[in-house]
Amino acid sequence: MASVPELKIGVIGLQGAVAEHVEALNSTLKEMKLKGAAYPIKRQAQIEDVHGLVIPGGESTTIGRLLQQRGMAEKIVKAAEKGTPILGTCAGLILMAKEVYDAKVSLLPQPLLGLMDMKVVRNAFGRQRESFEDLVDIPLLGRDPYPGVFIRSPLVERVWGENEAIGRWREKIVAVQQGNLLATAFHPELSRDRRFLQYFVKHILDAL
């Protein structure tokens, strides 16, 4: 059996929940007894050096514009096409979508990576004061529901093509997978339950 290299997991570090992802992923690697590290990346050259990539929550329009300005958007798309596992959470889910609307069902003209076959509604659960925690049904994580943390979260209204709904909250789609790509409306980095991040890390191991 081939030895597992020290994993390098990059977290797009331009804006948003960067430190939280880095801390949660490093804790997850430790719990799984794997060598490696998660760390923020801010330059396009760093994208080519990672085994897995995270696009964190934050302000999706701001992150999208910064990705374009720094030439990182194209690099992320190429990494996805090469099979690099990518996880987008909250704003990251929005950026990975092919179609994004607001709560009034108006198409939004914002920068997108357009990696996943899905229609997403921004701020579907309301603003910051409507943030909440509740159990999510994610069968691939086992029979026990997953504690989802929703903060100004989007909602996946529809998937098509090879995209698959893998997690639901009250029948609403809040987690998806399309090949090497994963995205969640909730924040797995803010949950003490590491099962979803473990699933992402296993996804990275399978891609090596």
C-alpha cells in the first residue's frame, strides 16, 4: 500500500471564515491521525500546490471579485477540472453555482466560478438575525443527523446534470456533491461534529 503524503489543504484566504476553516481542518487531520496541514492561500500559484481546496463563507460578491482580480478564479476552475477536491461553504457554495438568484427570484450579476450544476438562492433564510442551528439529514455520514450551523445561508433550489443533493434540512437541499466538488449551505467549520470535514478529507485521500 502506497504511503499517504502530507496533505496540503488550501483555504482561500481573501475574506470570510478563513481562520475557522484552517483551525477546524487541522483539528480534523489530527483526529484522523493524518500528517499535513490546512493553511490560507492568497496567490494563484499556491492553488497548484494543494491536494484539496476550500472556498469559505463570507461575502460572495467580494470574494468573487477578488478571485478574478488576482487571477485565482481561472486557477480554481482548472484545479476542479483536473480533479482536485474542492469544498465550498455558504458563500463558497454560491460561487460554485452556475445560477444565483436573490430571495425575490431575480438573477444576480455577480462573479461566479460556475463549477456545479445548480440554482442557488442567496440569503434564503434571511439576514444575520435569522441565523440558526438545526439538524440536517446527510445519509452518507451515517444514521445520526448532522448539526448544521446556518448564518445568512443560501439554499440550493435545484440541481441537474451530475450534481446530487446529499444533505437536506426539512426537505430543502443544503449540501451537494458533483464528482470531486462538495458544497454546503451550512458551516461545517463551526460545528463540533467533524463528520462532514472528515468526509471531505477522505475525498482528498481518494483523489491522490
